[in-house]
Amino acid sequence: MASALGLVLGNVFMGATLQINPPYSVLFPLIGFLLLSQIPARYHPQRKEPLGDLVKYLPIIFLFYLLTGMFYVCLMPTYMKNLYFRGVELIFYIVAVLISAFLFHRKKDYPLVVAVGMGTFAVAFLHDFNRLTSNLAMYAVQTTAGFMDVFCLGLFIRGGDVVRRFSLGASCMCLGLVVGLPVLYTEKWPFIMSIGENIVLGIGLLAFYFLQTAGRRFHKKSPHVHEDFREKKLIEACRALGAPRELFSHRDGKS
């Protein structure tokens, strides 16, 4: 929830700042300075942990932010010409962030599912840009971004290995956006873009589904792997405490 509130406050302050319309030569260095000022801040001690639960999501995260960046390239010029109310798109983002934080606490994959659904809905408007569809597309993509941003942050900053998790995850997000930049000149072909994005998103979802299914089957077929891992950790803990392993045995009913 703290990360969701951070996203909300950041967008509120950014929206207010843009209303003042400061020169970018001042705004961007100021933002960079504020970020760098947090380097000396204290953080919790880190411990190295397996990153398997994060790595399996990285391909879909990369594809998602790749497509989101491409979508903005096609949408933004038309939206800026036809917007109904300046800044109203931020309301959709903020509401999506708050709802996503609630869903993430229920089950972490819920925001991802909603984000993908809203992303597919937004891409459909690329077939025909007019005042209505460009506004609806922007509201949809802002909602999509709100759900996905919370999902990613919740995935990146959990556990005790936050520095590695956040570095790897945020790098994957930014890489998707950077790779999408060369598509700047495809703005004139929204029909091709919409077809291509739906195909790529569909392939990504299928690949993610099969990877998840294969992982579950592997864990079901090899429960002894997890049992051996737990047994090893228990033995290490007993050695550290100077206690006999049998004291904590669950096989003979002792406790």
C-alpha cells in the first residue's frame, strides 16, 4: 500500500507541477536531484534470496511495457489535440492504483490480469482515432498502467533481497520502454500497430501460461526437492542453536 500511495502522490504533484508549466531545463534536473538525494537514506539489511518468483514474470513485464511505450507514441499526439479536460487521465490512473493495491493483497496476479485486459481494450481503439476514441484510449491505457505499476512494485519490493529484485525488475520495465522508442515512426500506421500489438501480447500471454503450468507440474512431480530443502534449512538452524535435530522432528510427533 505504501508504494501505491507513493505512486498516487507522485502523480498528483507532477500534475500540479505541469499546470505551472516550468521549463524542462529546470524540471528534469530537479527531479534527478530529488532522486539522488535518497542515496544516503538508510535501508533494511539485505539477504540473498532466490529470484525465481520474479524471473518468471520478466518476459511478460518486458512485453507489456514495450507495447505501452509504443501505444503512447501512436496515441499522444492525437489525444493532445482532442482531449476533453486536461489532467483527467490522471484520475483514472490514481483510481486504478488504489484498486490494484487492494487486489494485490488478495492475490498478486489479479492486477496483472486486469492490466492485460484493459491493455487489450485500449489497443482496440488504434483502428480509428477521433476525439472520442482517443480520449477513451487514453483513459484505458492510464488504467492499464495503474494496475501494472502496482503489480510490478509489489513484486519487486517483497522479501529481503529488495535491491536485487528492484534493480532487475525496473531494468526490465525500462528496457521495454527503450526498445519501443524506435517504433516512433510507425505512428502513421495504427492499423498495423494494433494487429502487431495484439499478436505480441497474445503470444506473451500464452508463453507465460505454459511456463506457469510447466512449473506447477514440475513441483507436483518432485515434492521431495522441497522436502529436502526444508530439511536442510532445519538442520542448519539446529546447528546454529546447538539443539539436536530430533527435538524438532515432525516425523515422530515430537515438538
